[in-house]
Amino acid sequence: MNAGRWLCLGLLAANLSAHADAATQKVLDCMRANIPPSLQIKEVELASVDRSGAERLLKGKVYVSRDSGLIRVLLRISKPNDLDGAAYLMREGGAGKKDDIFLYLPALQRVRKISGGSADAPLLGTDFSYNDMKQLQAAFGDSQTSLDKPTTIEQRPVHVLQLQPAAGSGARYSRVRTYVDQKTCVALKAEFFEGNSLRKELSAPADSLKRADGYWYLSDLLMRDVKENTSTRLKVVGVVGSEQELPSRLFDPTSFYRGN
Amino acid sequence: MNTVAWLGSVAQHPRRVLLAVALATIIGLLLCIDPVTRTVRFHIDPSAEALLPVDDPGRAVLDQVRRTFGIDDPLIVAVRFEPSVYSTENLERIARLSAQFKQLPEVSEVFSLATAPNLLASGDEIDVTSFTDQAARDPASVQTFAAQILANPLYRSTLVSDDGTTAAFALSTTAALTPKQYVALDFDGQVRRAVQEVGGADAVYLTGTLPVRAATSGALDRTLRFTVPAVFAVIAVLLLVTFRSPMAAASALLAVAIALIWTVASAVLLGIEFNLVSAIVPPLVITIGLSYTIHLLAAHFLSRSVLPDVRDAQRADWVMKRISTGLTLSATTTVIGFLSLLLNPLPAVRGFAVLASLGTLYVGALTHLFLPALLNATGCNRETPPIATRVFGRFAELLTGFDLRWRRWIIGASALLIVGGFISASRIEGGADFINSFDEDTPVRQNFEAVANAFNGANFVTVLIDGKAPDALTNPALIDAVDSFQDWLRAQPEVGAAVSFVDQLKLTNLVLHNNEPLYFGVPADGAAVKQILLFASSEALNRVIDPQYRTAVISLRLNVDGSTAIGAFLRRAEARAAELPSPIDARFTGSAVLATRAVEALAGGHLASIAIAVVAIGALLSLMFTSIKAGLIATVPNIVPIAVYFGTLGALGIPLNPTTSLIACIVLGIAVNDTVHFLARFNADAREQGTEAGAVRSALGSVLRPITLATVCLCLGFLVFAGSELNNQRQFGGLAAWTLFVAWIVDMTLTPALGSRLRIVTLWDLLRLDLGKSPQHTIPLLSGLSMRQARLFALMSRLEKHPAGTRIIQEGDLSRDIYVVVDGAVEATIERNEERLVLSTMTRGAVMGEAGYFGQRRTASVDTTSPVRLLRFNSQDLERLRERYPSIAATVFRNLNRIQAERIARMTALLR
């Protein structure tokens, strides 16, 4: 399993919809089967392109683990140098609890727990946001999920999942359409709608599908903000392992001061 | 075949002309309207950017801001709640409204109490939820919001009015939302319906560049829709009343309508958009065109009474000869007036110049070619005399007497008007109102003013800060400089609010340090700055600093309007910006800035344009009248209305703005028509009659009526702009009509007064004059002259035609005229004892009557023996020739002496 897959799918399957029919449920189950109990990514690259075409590159490591079914994710930045050590920790809160987000800024030597709307903000200035993923999760959890007519992407047959959040759920997007590869159960494309307008589009070339320890993941994803005309490409440079247990201190915010 | 002959021959084939014009008009219509979609192909662009060059620095900065930050001037929705915004119910409404606004088409972001994070630090935890979220979670917290917002430089006077009654929603829209789309989507209606649906609001106001542009676009559109048919209607009535011929009026209107179609088609072909300036072109073309047609109709109906029994073709030829000189000169000078605007740096003005010139050429050509053909084809042959002919005739008599009697006073008064006008003009200031261009009771202005009052300004200006290199704006020293510049901006009386990334950086730094006041500042370490900015990164932050931290913007809200106040602020602010440390620079942009720069560029370019127009028209008139003196005299009457126009602006305190600065050139180009028509007629009559005073009378009698009608037509046409919704358009119409009225008075007084001592020779005459083959070789008096000089001499004299059997000179008379036989034959005879003795028979080149020139009585009679053409001149003609063309006069005097000497020699030889 990998960060890309986590970012795209991990949360999606954590809380499956109660509003899916049998065929839809089958697709969702297949997707969830791609999530390993834990994983470590050696390195990821986040290349963000702004409106003027300028690119900014962040490099770092992502650690993900599942604790009692709840996902914990740590993103630690290593490049550029002036951001070296900055860390972002997200811990899923589970039923009835809010997720915890912690931030560590080494220059200020401060760890701060962030509550509220930052989950909607760009993740470290990229086009990915924590809530983009959470929205998908919420859609799975609280919304109507249905299968549309299948189609193909790059000549690969894909399921088309429509996710419609329940009214008043606070979801940012009104609708999410996901194109799930029928062979691997990995989403090759997702469209995020605000009202009737397409706001963001997540896509991955089929040849970026990789397999490690029997789990499929994407090594190259592009998130494009259609309205803002910006994009971020996430590349997975290397996977360390997917089954080994990660030390719990990695997901302890106080450990940031110790420079782990 | 000369031009007039060609025009005459064209008029003799009306069907061919009508067919050609019909084809061209169909093509023009297809260019104007897409037959498939049935939509017009021309565009109306009401933006100030449309006035500026594509490579204008301000425009480039705006493009860079849009490209980098994805922002334009935001749409501001201000919703008033009673008694205050600060209640859980109203904050909940604000949250719902923000969500609804976000769903509006092309809205990319909504900045409001529901989306702006209210950073709250508590121990190691930072709450970054919005005001509305916090209110929903903890209703008691609402009581603290007013104080928090007042203390927050990002939100103070931005999210909520200082009195707490009005909440603002800044809607960022994508570039795809144009004024046209804004109207088509009923954006304003959607916003108001959303507010109504959510309820609780006391009032709602919507303003910003987009609604103002949409309103301007609508006003321009309605102005065009109103002025074009209104000008047609007003002038149709005038033509009907004047010529009492529905067919003639319809023909004239059709000719002008076709010219209008061709003009708009040209705009489509050349890619010229209709903007605040070029929107004037259609009514202008109609007005000018109809004034031209009045001259043609006057000549057409005159031909009916003068030549009642000739064929249509002959009549068309006569009409052409009568009006072509004046009409061609008029069109040429008008076009020169417009083309002088090509010097203006603004492409919008140059586009106007091109379109107006083309329109004038089209109406000129159609008046020359199409209208006579149409009149002949339709058999437009009203025989009743035109209305008020007698009244105008009587008036012309009185005017002639007045002009000749008070000649010096008229010239003196005109000189005083020029001096006084330009003195008064020194008080003119450049400047244009923006929102005040609309009436006080228009919704767009009321909305703007309501928002401006609630939030201390509604004119947005963006300052682009460029650090020249990535991460430059994470350098604390440079950020401090930007902060200091922003503080200076806030201290300016014109600035209602100024916000930038520095505010956000300082606030975030404060919150990350548990609200310790010491940390409300810029961190001393660049890495800390970068990490804070990264932590704070959001779509909102991306709109004020780019992700490379190389460029940023300071958003200003100005509480002043109009180019004068904004221009004054910009000059001060730019001087202060120049003090920023290297490598930072700051450049100002935004719609208000571009509009201000456009107005200043217009005001700066107008004097050069007027000067060029005056010089060009003077040069053209000098060329056409083949004399610099005549050209200058013809130009002077047109300087008077220009001086009066600028004097009026100075006296009434009317500033030079994009439209008023165009009037001088437009009026100069049009007003010179009257001068040219008078002088062309005067020239022909003076040559025919041999007396300038008589020619003034007959020329005034001939042109007073058409010139007056054309002026009435032009003035009414321009006064139609009084129906526009935009003040500047109304101002344009009123001032143009006033200046043309002044030009008419001047042309009916000063021009005849100056012309009464002037014998002019037009280039037209020069080209048309036929003196036979090589006159300088076959006519001894013209020996040594060039063809042009020979013709000039002939035109300064009088060319007379006489049938056979006419007595030219009577023996014994006292007369000082000299005659030269151009062609035909005459014989000199004396009568002695009732016997008629033939002394000689004279043919081409012979000179006779020179004895009379030297004061003697006629020594013989001269009679024509065949149809002859004679050049006749006297001592006054020769004196005028000496003054105007001394080298020609010297040659003629030498030839005259030689002829005299030869004659004396022959006489001496006979006596021997």
C-alpha cells in the first residue's frame, strides 16, 4: 500500500456506505481489499504548479498505519531545506469523534493541534486537502452511493461510482464521481463537483498502477483544480513495506520535538 | 475623364450603382449579423482596459495579477441586518448565504464571516474555524466578534461594516464571467433571490467592476439602440419638412443607413470593438451623412428648377458639378480631423478614428454615387419650391449686408473670442467620473455608494509587489519594507482599507505563539516566515501571495472616485513605492487605475491631435485653394469654435474626459465643411461675376439654407445624446451641438467677412480648366509660364464664353479690361462715315483691349465671328495676381510689355 493509494482510497473504504446496493457494495469491498494494515512510504514528491505555471516541489516521507481500524497518517517534509522537519499528523477520530490534526513547524519549535477548517485548506500548499479525501469518506458514509453505466479509461473497463452527500452533511462537494478500474479496484479518476461545476479532478495514468505485496496502488496521481487552474502531481518514489508494524511514537505529536 | 465627369457618368447608370451598393450592403449585413445564429458579430466592451493599448504597462500588470493570483476586482455583496450582524440567527444566515453564493456560476471563492478563519489560540490548540462556525458551536462567542474584527487588520471594515449592521461577501469570479454573461445569467437577480430566500436581511447591495461594467455595457447598448433610431427619426422629420418629398427623405435615410451598415461591417472586419469612445461612431456617421445628403438634396431640387427640361443624366451631371468640390473637400477635411486622432496613444481612440473616417468616406461616396442614382431611379421630382427658400434668401441678403458692413468688427470679435476662449481654457482640468457617470437614481450608482459608505470605499486597487526571485518575500527585511509601505498606504485619506499577506503572516505568527502581543509581527527568521506561510496556505492566501513567494499583492479599497482624485493618489503612492528597497518594486493596477490612466492618456493626447488636425486641414485647404494665404483664411473660422469650445469647458468647469476630449477634433472636422461649402460656392460665383462682394451675396444665398439645415441636422443629431443614461454621453452631445452652432455663426459671419477680399482658386478648378493645347506656347501672354501657372492666371482672371456675333469691345468706350482669345475668332472693326472697316481678324493667342488698360478709350470695336472663349482681366486682377502669385504676375507683365512693344514696332513700321 502507498501514500497515493491512501490519499485516494484509503479513507474511502474505511467507512463504507450503508446506502449501497449489492453491486455497489461489491465494488466498495474490492476497493477496501487494497488497504493493508500498515505501510511506510520511503519518499513522496508533491510537485505543485501554480496559475502562472511555476512549480514548487516538496519531498517527504509518509507513514500510515491502522490502529483499531482508524487510520493515522504522518507526512514529514524533508525538502526544501527551509521546510525540513515540518510535519503534518492526521489521526482519524472514529465514530462521533473529530479527526485530530497536528502541525509541527521546526523554525518555531511549536507543535499545534489544529481544529476546524484547516482540513479544507490545501495540504501544505498543494491541491490536495485532507477534506478532499474526507469528503469522499463522508460520501461513502453518509451519502447515496450508486453505480453508473461502466465505461473505459485508456481502454480499461472501469466502474463509475456516484457519491452524493446527504443534505446538511457539511460536505464541500455536492457530488463526487469516481472511475474504479475493474481489474485492480483502484480509482483511476475522480471528479469533485461544487454545485454543477467541476471543481477538482484527480487522475492517474493506467501505467502508474503498481503492485506491492499483493496490494495495488498508484505511483503517479495528478490533482487538478479546474477553477483555480492549479495542479499538484504526487509521485511515489519508493515503498519500504506494507506489512511491518510501525512504531507508535511516529504518530505521537510530542515526538516531533525529538526530531524523529 | 476627370473625376466630376466620371461621377456624372456613374450617376447616369443608376441601376448599376444601385446593384453594386445592394451587393455590398448584403455582404456588410452578413458581416454584421451571423445568419445562422442570428446574433450580431460586433462587440461592445465597456471596460477601461478596452481603452488602453494591449502593451500598456498597467494592463500587463493586471494580466500578471490575474494570471498569478487568479483574481480580479471582486464582486461585493453587502447585506444589511437589523439590528446587527452579530447574532447567532444572522450569522447562521450569513453561513447559508455564503454556501449559496459559492454555488453561483463562475464564483470561485466567497470571502465572508462564514469562510474567513477566526484564528483562536488556546494552549497548544489553534481553532481555525470561521466566525459562523464558532457562533454555531458557541453562541456566547458572538459577543466577542465585534471586538475581534475591529482588532483584526484583515477583517476590519472588510467583513462587517464598522457600525456592525452590514455583512460583506466578496465573491471572486473566474475570468469566464463577462459583463454579458453577468447579465445573461441574471447574476444580480440570483444574488438577491438567495438573500430573499435566506431571509432576515434589511437591504442588499451588489457592486464591483463586473456589475458596473454590465451597467455601462447596458447603458451603451441602450444608448446605441436609442440614439441611432432617434437620430434617424429626428432628421427624417427635418428632411420631410425641408424638402417636402417623402421619397427624397427616404432616399437620404437609406444612403446613410447603408453607410452605417458598411461602417459596422468594417468594425467587424478590422476587429474593432465598440467601447466608451467608439460607441459614438454610429450616431456620428448618421449625423454627418445626413448633413451631406442635405447638400445633395438641395442641389438636386435646385436642378429641378434651374434645369426643368433636361434629361435626368444631364441634371445629375449638373448636380455633381455643383456639389462635388464642396462635398469632396468636406469629406476630406472631416476625415483629416478624425485621422488626427491616430496620434493618440490609446488604441480605442485610434479605433474610433479609423471607424469614423471610414464612415465619413462611406457616406461621402454614397452621397456622391448612390443617392443621385437613387433619386433619378425613383423619379424623385418634386416641383414645389423647397420650404423657407424665400426666408433664407432674405436672411442671406441681410447677412451679406451685415458681414460686409461690419467686416472689421466681425474679424476683431473673432480674434477676441479666440484669445478669450484659450485663456478660459487654461482652467480646464483633465478627469472623468467613473460611477458618477451614472445618474444618482440609477441602481448601479446607489448600490456602489451604499457599499462605499458602509465599508469606506468601493473602488479597488491592486498593488503588485514583485520580489524578483522565488522566496524573496520570505525575507523578513523585505517584508518589513512592504509592511511599512502598507502602513503608509493605510494612512492616506483616499484609502479605506489595505490588506496583504503581511497581515496574515503577522496574525498567524501571533496565534502560533498563544496570542502573545510581542509576536504580532514579522518573524526574524526567513525559514519561520516560510513555514508559517506554508501552514497558513489556503486558497485565500494564494490570492495574495504566489506559492513561490516571489510576488504578492496589497489590496486597497479607495473611498474616492473619478480619475482626478485617483490619479492624485496614484502619483503620491507611486512616488512612495519608488522608495521600496531593491529588489522589490510595487506597481498599481485594477480597473480604477486603468480607467484613470486611460483618461490621463486621452487628455494628454488631445492637444497634439487638435494641433495636427488644424495644421493638416490648413495644409489641405492651402493645397485645394492653391494658396497658403487662402488656406489660412479658410482655417481661421474653424479655430474660433474650437477656442469657444475649450473656453466653455473652462468657464463651466467641465473636465476633459474620454468623450469631451474628442469633441474638438470631431467638430473641427465637421465645422470646416461649412467653410468649405461657402468658399467653394463663393469662388465659383466670384469668378463668374467678377466681384467678390456680389459673390458673398450670391454664395450666402446659395449655401445659407443647406448649411443651416445641415447644422440643425447635426445639432439635433448630437442633442439626441441627451437621452443617454450616461452623463458623459449627454455632455458629449450637448457640447458638440453647442460648438457646431458656434461654428455655424462663425461661418455665416467671419468666413464671408474674410472671404470678401479673397479670390481663391481651387485645385479642382485648376485641374478642370481647359485652355486648349499648350497654352504657354500658343498664347503669347502666357509664354514662359508652366501649365499650372497658366491655369492659375486664367483662374485669377475670368474665362468667358461668347457665341458668334457678340460685341466684346465697343469703340469709344472707357474700359480697362484686356482680353485674350483662347479659342474661336474675333474681328476688330472701326466705323468711319457709316462704313464698317475690318482692321484685323484675331484667333487664339491674340491680345486686345490693352490700350484701355492704360487709360485710353477703346480705339476699335471687337465682335466674335464664331463661338469664342476669352480670358478677361483688368488692373485689379493683375494687382491680385501680383500679391498672390508674384512670379506669375512678373511673367505676365513682361509678356504684356513684349506684346505692346511688338505692336508699337509694327505700328512704327507701318508709319514708315
